[in-house]
Amino acid sequence: MKLQDLAKEKRINAILYFCKHTKFLTETKLYKLLYFLDFLHFKEVGRPVTDLEYFAWNFGPVPSKLFFEIKEKKAPKEILKCIIEEKNKLTGKKIGLSFKSFQSPDLDVFSEREIEILKKVADIFRDAKAKDMTEITHLENEPWQKTIESKGERAKIDFLLSLDKGKKIDDELAKERLKLSGEMKQLFGEEK
């Protein structure tokens, strides 16, 4: 399987996993779950799981590529099938998206460590609502908050910002793995 195909499969199956193993899965909550999955994994092993890039938007970190794929209905069909448009009961006007799936995720695309973190994130935030998670992503000295302060809203959040507290790997090793990941994408082709 090509590198970009594996990254796509991991994104799809992480979303399917969160659909089946968490409650109140709105679009905002989904983006926060993916953020925690990627940043926790990066903090421990020096690379994200899904290969998504996150940006510091007003309400927290957003994987903008996925955001626009969903908005423009260009996301993979497995993800599009999970989307439920929430509407105001009085006006019928769209008020947001939630996600539900009856398809089981394929956990074989993940490493054991990735599965461990995927399950941990789902367990921690199973019953949380997006607004509760927003407080966590906005904490002092966390990557979203550091990015907002140093680069402003809509700036890309650097994965290296996750290494400041409780380091599992050293900064140089993380930088090397991030560089290698970028080189692999160039060699084997970036997903369009």
C-alpha cells in the first residue's frame, strides 16, 4: 500500500472508530479527537497518525483539508456516509453536522501503539461534548494557544509544540522523523 493510501486509510478508520466509540460526535468534536490522536502520538513517537495538518482556528485546532473535504462533499465515501445534517426543529435550517457509522473500522491499518492511543482518546472523551473539549485545547502552553499567541488565528500548528511538556522523545529525533515523513511524501507522492 502506498504511503498516501495508508494515511488516507488511517484517517477514514480513525473517524469510523470515533463514530462507533464516542457519543455526541459533532464536527467540532471529531476534529478535536483527531487532533488529540495525532498530537499524543507525535509526542510519544515523533510522527502523527493521520498525516493531517492542523490550523489554529477560533474554536480550536482544525484539520482544514478534512474540513473542506467535508464541506464540499469531497471526503472519502466512508466518511460522507457518516454525516448527519443537524437542523433546527422550528426552521429546518442547517445548524451543524454530527457523525454516526454502522461500519466497523479496520484496525489492521494501525500499529499497536496507534490503536492504544486511538482507544485512549476515545475512552477519555467518550461522553464529552465539543464545548468541554474546547477548554482543554485552549489551555495555557498547549500547541493551539501557543500558535494563536505567536502566529495568530488560522496559522498552522507545529507538531513540535507538543514536545514542551513530559517529553517522550527528544526534539532532534522528532524533527528528524517529521523531516523523513515529508521526504517520504515527496518520493511516493502526496495525496491530492
